[in-house]
Amino acid sequence: MKESETPNFSKEPKYNLNTIKLAFNTVNKLNMTVSAMSGQYELGFSDQDVVDAIQALTSADFYKSMPPEHAGFSAWHDVYKPTYKNVKLYVKFQIDKRGEMIISFKAR
């Protein structure tokens, strides 16, 4: 089934972008999955680069909201597709009872 045919995807964000930016406004506040950290390292980005990329997000960078794909995740994911340092990124966030988390941070 194509994504456009999947009723569980949304073109509206589930989370307020300002909440996301506030949650990740310093390197000490970064909360990332192993997969997101791997993507960061593959890009050669520092923790400060991740913070700066998130702080530069705009609503125009929003791509979609989607249900979780993997076991252990229960909250929806907001996906953004910004460009930072001339790199086209795929950045995915979720907020659940454990707080805000960066699920994915990689080149698209």
C-alpha cells in the first residue's frame, strides 16, 4: 500500500514545533535513539549541529506525521525534511510519557 493510501498518515503535525525546539535547545537536552545518533555520526555532525538544525526548523520543513513503525514506540512521529549545512535531512520526533525524543536524524 502506498503512503498516500494509508489512512494513518497525517499532513498536520501532532506536536507543536516550539515545544520540540525548546526540548532540544542545548546539547545537554538531546535525547536520541541509537539510530538517530548513528545518522548524526555518519553525517559528521556534532551535538551542537543537531541542536542548530532543530532550532532552524520551520513549519515549511514539516513533511508528515506517522504512527510508530517499531515495537516499543507508541507515540506518533512528526517528520521534518529540512536542509542544514547544505545537507538534506530527514528528522523524526516523538513525545510520549518519557518525554521528547529524536527518533531519526539522517540524510535523505
